[in-house]
Amino acid sequence: MAGRRTVIIGAGVVGAALADELSARGWTDITVVDQGDLPVTGGSSSHAPGLVFQASGSKVLTEMARYTVEKFVSLQHEGQSCFLQVGGLEVATTPERLAELHRRHGWLTSWGVEAEVVDADRCVELHSLVDRDQVLGGLWCPTDGLAKALWAVEAQIERAKGRGVKFLARHEVTDIRVEDDKVVGVVTDHGELPADIVVSCAGIWGPKVAALVGLDLPLTPLAHQLAVTGSIPEVAGQTDEAIRPILRHQEHGLYYRDNFDGLTIGYYHHEPMPISAYDIRAVDETEEMPSVLEFTPEDFEPAWAETQALLPATNDTKVEEGINGLFSFTTDGMPLLGESREVKGFWVAEAVWVTHSAGVGRAMAEWLANGHCETFDIHECDVNRFEDYQIAPAYVLERDCQNFREVYDILHPLQPMDSPRNVRLSPFFSREEELDAFFLPANGWERPHWYGANAGLVERYDIPTPNDWAARYWDPIVGAEAKATREGVAMYDMTALKRINVTGPGAVDFLQRLCTNDVDKSVGAVVYTLLLGADGGIRSDITVARLGNHHYQVGANGALDIDWFERHLPEDGTVQVTDITPGTCCIGLWGPKARDVLAGITDADMTNDGLKYFRAKSLTIGNVPVTAWRLSYVGELGWEIYTTADLGQRLWDTLWEAGQEHGIIAAGRGAFNSLRLEKGYRSFGGDMTNEHDPYEAGLGFAVKLDKGDFIGRDALIARKERQTRTLACLTIDSTEDVVLGKEPVFADGKPVGYVTSAAYGYTIEKGIAYAWLPLEVAEVGTELEIGYFDKRVRAVVTAEPLFDPKMTRLRG
């Protein structure tokens, strides 16, 4: 790989970092092109204020920010560090924001970054310009600070040049040549550069570059206000660029950094100012940067008023200058990394801010050099994670603008987007509306979280009320539906799950190569299995049903599973992979009375002998042809029942009518999540990710090492021998102290891990939290604490599964 001809488009903080990291790994034939000068290219890096706050609810973003801090501290520019480690302070002026700062402190603790929540006096001690009467407290992270972005760019360029990397300034990319769906060259206004690999690090021009190979990049450049004050008398004469911490006043969308004896102020609470990548002018001979638009003082007026209230010393100065600087926003707030699905060799590293730039450079270098990323779990950043509707231009624009508005908002983990809604509707939607469903979106599908029609059930059960934060997007109906499922029978809309057909004479060998479990079973067998990367890390967990000799149906997690399958298809055309999700639907019929519901509406033998656990067969329910899989994610007798979308409503009505005499209910995702945690069922993306292997995740039963080779097998065997952590089940006795996920776990007062999934278990009448822990503290009976906002919640490591450990309910 080191000899492959590589062209990086863009020499800002991302392109420079990638060139540095890739050349450090022995890659020699690298050319970096940029339409601007070096190191001031005219892109976002050239005007970025450089504030690096590491706190994020995303583990990978915090880890990338931490790596950026560590690297920039070590980088030198003319004998000075490229990072001013002045610390970061986020202040709260309302009780709600102070509570949010405690939550953010929990994230930092979970991800291993030192921080503390401090009182108002300490805030003033740390930042002398803050008005003591305005703040209630703050979040202090001493390793945050100011990245000297242009210094870092230049330092990394010089290191890469020393290893033979070529940098070509004033080279505008006009085309990317593709032959047989592979990149072969980059065309510039100075000629063509042959290439085996092309990486777009073009930032705000990213969509324009990606379009050259037909890739729709869900990225919108938006203008963000940045103002610079004159000298502030209270700090007049300050000769150091920055001595006070970088400061956030998120309640009003503001941040601040020292600028010698003045301040630089960033502002987000103005209306979004989007611009098309095609409307951003190219670099020319003028002094003006293309990424800088004219300042609009009227939009900044609220920011200046709030600034003068929080920092009274600014009343004695004024805004001297400002810009509306362009930055990249995406539909989910995450970067866009990875290789195009359609064009081999075309990669992107886009929508990356200075904060995460060095981390992204390392991730991309590892990915290119080794075929996978070793340091970070980057599935949240993969450019192929989107469904087709999520890259539609109108959707991208609306979501990117909303993410700009919400960049500093307090967002609940379950908080849905306001718009667009009702994008994808299952065939059951009208029936669910009739039952007064409360919907939350999942992969664009409107999915019921609970049903108002079940309010009467609440009187039957004693449903405890959780704390205020956990009670958002919750109703006691959730608990009633969970209990009713355990006692009777319920219908769950499972349409939002991804469904894939794998067919053709090569299907068996193809899936055997990808899956950890043995899927070469008899027709009708259903197998739970994992997909691994070459490093033995979990790529996904899937359920595979063999419906014919050359026909499998796969229950998957999302678009990345389709991407993984397609990347590994044999070139001889013996396997076809088809996403059947839009044309199909699924109802989970679960509970001890599930078999009673089907008794009168199908002639098929649905007894234990007629359809055993983890088997599937085709049958007719009423006059609806279906495929029934005998499995249950809630730990009860029942089936996942699939049919085509056109027959979905008829299937719902048939089951609903037949179930009336058995007390059938429709139940939502809230109950589902509680029930699946009582059974200890893992969820990919939450409980385990690319960084975890099956054994430490408690999924060793889904690995058959003796079935033959599969992707990741050798690496997994090696990892098995050096396990140091595990996914453990914790229970919480307090009915109020329900946690939600991402909270830190403490042993003897020291942070040792973090929570993944959590809910209240209405059957076992305890709170449940799954957490990654070191083996030495994960023994059953160990007492631990979970950091939840500003309190510690007692938890105990408990043997799993918590419900029906002998599987009698599922197999009954």
C-alpha cells in the first residue's frame, strides 16, 4: 500500500494532518493539492478561531479531540507550541444549564478526560472578566485550549515534506478521472496527476469535489459569526495572546477567547446562513478569503448585549471588526469519513472542525494503511451510514440548518427532530395513529414509543415514576405495556429494522466468509451472528434466516451493513444483495398468549414441534402470506412476522381482530427497550461497537471458530487471550434513579467505565444499566456507583439475564 499513488485534495488542518500521519506510516507517493496558497489556503482552517472543547456525547469525537490536543501541544512552530493550553470553561446562568454541565462532566469522565464542575466563585477566579452575579457555576476542563490552526497546518506540512510528500499550491481540481469504477487520476488547472487513491479534504468545497465522481455529500456550508473587540481597559497591556480559559456561554450561543487585550467572540444564535458549495468563489489573487463573508452587525446585536451582561468589562470597548465565516455542517453533526461505495479509491474526510482534525487525520491514515481504524471506533462517522432519503438535497439543507440552531442546545437522548417528520411510514401507521401512538423517528421511520390507548392499563399496575430527566419522552404507559406483554400478548411494529435479501448460488459461501456463526444450516434455520472487521472488532450483529437453498434474509442494523456486504461481493456475480426494507414490513407478536392468537387464523402448525425456536417458515395468516421467524427480542414466546408492504395493514387487522379475546395490545419501543435489557440482549452502536470483540461483549456464543475461516477470525483468536474488560449488567434498587446511558461508573470513588444502555425493568422492578468495566470490578455482587448529573447512584453487578435465565418462556 505504501507505493500507491495518493492525491489529497485540500491542505487545511485535515489534509495536512492526513499527509503527516500517512507519511509517518511509510507511505511515500503522496501529493497534496490546494487551490490556495500554503499554509493560508482560504478555507475554513484559515479563519478558524481555534477553540478546542473536548466535551461531547460522542465518545469518538471526544477521543479525536483529545488526540488533537496531544498532538498540537507537541507540534512546534518557530520554537512555540501549536496549542495554547489555557483550559476550557463553560458557564451556566440557569439551573437547567448547570444540570447540563453536570451531564457533560459525566461524558468527559466516561471518556477519560479530566474535568470538574466548579462554583461561581471559581468561575470568576478562572476567568476574571466573568460577572459573579450572572453565573451559577461552570464546567472546567484544564486540558482544553486554543489550537493555532495555521501553525499546526504549517508544522504538519513541513513534517510531511521531510518524508517526501509533495505539496502543490494554486492547483485547482477541475475533474477526477474514473475508469471501471476506480479512480485513476486528478485533473487540475496545471495538468493531471495519476492516482490510485484520492482523498477529498476540501471542507466547504467538499460537495463540489465529491460530485466529480457522482457522490452526493450531505454537507452544507453555513456562515457563523465571529467578532473581534477593541482593547478592554480592564486587561489593557496584556501581551500574551491568551491567558484566560476559552469560554462558552451556551445558553445564548456564545463563545469567547482572549485576543491579547481584547476578545474574539463566536455566535451561533442567529438564523442559519447556508450557501451552496458551488456559490463559494474559488481562491483568486485578492487578499479576501473565499470562506469569509461580510459581517452582518444586525445579526450580532443580541450577542453583544449578552456579552456585555456576562462580561461587564466589555461595556468599555466595542466590536472593531467581524466576519461571517463558513464552516461545514452535516445532518447528524458528525464528520463524513470513508471510501465511496460506488467509486473504488475515492475517499472523503469532510465536515471536520479543527477540534477533531488531528484525530481524523490519524483515523484516516490507519484506515487507508491497514484497512481499518485501530485507534477509534468510527462507525458514526462513516460516509456510507446514510439512507437514500438522508442525502436528498432538501433534507440535507433543512437538517444541517437545524443542527446549526441546536449546536449549543440541551438535547435529550430521545429528543426527536422537529422537521422533517413522517418521512417513512410503515403500513401500520394509520392504525397506530388510531391508537394514539406517541411516535419517535428511527432511521426516518415513525416508530411508536407508547400508545395512548393503553392509558387504562396503568391503573392495573404499580408503575414507578423516574427522575425528571428520565421522565422526558416517557409515560407510565411504557411500564404498563411492558407488564402486559409479559402477562398476555402484544404487537410491536418492527418495520424500522433493516431487511436484506442475499441470494444466488454463492450466497452460502459469501455469508460463511462474513459471519462468525455457522449459517450453512438447513432451510428454515435462523442464526444470530456477528460481522467482524479484520481486527476482530464487531462491525454489526445480524440475524440470518435461510429461506431457500440460495436465499437468505438478513435482519441488519442499517445502511453500513449493506455497504459491508457490497464491498465483499464476489466478482463473479454469484451473489446478489438487495435492500428489501421499503417493500416489506414486520410485526413482532410476543407474549405467553401469542400462540393463542394465531390458533384460529392459520392452518400452519405453530406448536413447539411445528416451528421450533430459531426456525422460520412461510405460512398464511388469514389471507396474508407471511414468513414467521420464531424468535423474540423481548424474551417471550412469539414470532417476527414478515409480509410485503401492500399487505401490511391487512396483517395488522387480522392479528388485532384475532387477539381481542386474548387481551392483545399494541406496544411501543419504550416497553421493548425495557424488556430486551431484562433479557440482556445487546444493541449494536450502543452496547458494542467496532472497538469491541464478541468475547468481551458477552457474545462468544455467536462465534464458531471450528466452522472455517471468516473475516477477523485470526485477530479474534489473538484478542481472546488478552481480554481486560467486559460488558457487565448492573442493577439499581432505587426506582427514581433511572439512568439513560453514557454516564461514568465509579469503583472506590475512581472512574472505571461507562454505561451503554439503561432502562427500568418493570418485571424485575429494578433499574438496569449495562456498562463497560475492567474485569477486576465486574464480578457479580460488586457494588459500584454511577455518576448521574450531580449525584452518585448505587449499582450492583448482577448475573444476567435478569429474566427467564433458563429460556423457558422463549422455548415454550
